[in-house]
Amino acid sequence: MRVLIIAVGRGKRDPTAPLIEEYLKRLPWRTEFKEVEVRGRMNAGERQARECKLLLEALPESGLTVALDRSGKSVTSEGFAKRLQEWQNRALPIITFLIGGADGFEKSILERSNEIISLGAMTWPHMLVRVMLAEQLYRASSILSGHPYHRAS
């Protein structure tokens, strides 16, 4: 299985970047992280439209697309691991996770996505969402392999 994460914004100088890299290198799946960025002055609607256009252009033609959005389904870590296992069993060529910018996704992204997952009811900075997704991918792989990293209460 191959995992692709496409995120809006540039995070190379962000203090979260080393943490994301650390989690991603621990994954058993071939994983790629891609960033798209819109520059220049524009209103929120224009920025959101340009970001979504870049996300759609970066999407692979095949595979499964998962948007991370507050409107999505909230899942437990165990439930997320189970979904990953199901996707892996379907022999999907790639699973792509989309992380939007500060203004979220246009409707077209949500309609194009096969799944929409929420990381909770709170609003999170998109740079932290990257860390949270990377950690949950690692946690899911730990759950699936029986590694003690995940300890359910």
C-alpha cells in the first residue's frame, strides 16, 4: 500500500516538521508528503478556490481519497486502523489524505473524496493536523501489528 498526504501550505520551517518526518519514517507503507501553496493577496474565497484547484491537480487518478474535515465522520484510533486494514485488503494502489488550508475545502473536494474524516469537533491549525494525521497513521500501523505503542484504556 502507498500513502500520499497532500497538504496546503509550506511547513519546512515549521517546528512540527521534524515530528511529522519522524512518524512518517516509522510507517510500514511507502509514504509521500506533498505540499501545495498559494501566494499573493486575495480574499478567503479566492484563496480557498486556488488551494482546492491545486489539491485536485495533485490528486492521483486512481486510489482512494480521504479528506480531513470537521464535517467528516469521527473515528477512534482502532476504527481508523480497521479502515486502513480494509483499504489495504482491497489492494488499492494509493490512499491519499487531503489537509486543507485555514479556510477549509470547497465543496468540490468533499464531493471528490471517497471518505471524509474528522479529527474532532475542535478547530486545529493545519500544521498540527499534519502531525495528528502522521501520528494516527503510525498508531494504526502499531495497532495492526500488535505493537504496544497503542494502549487502550
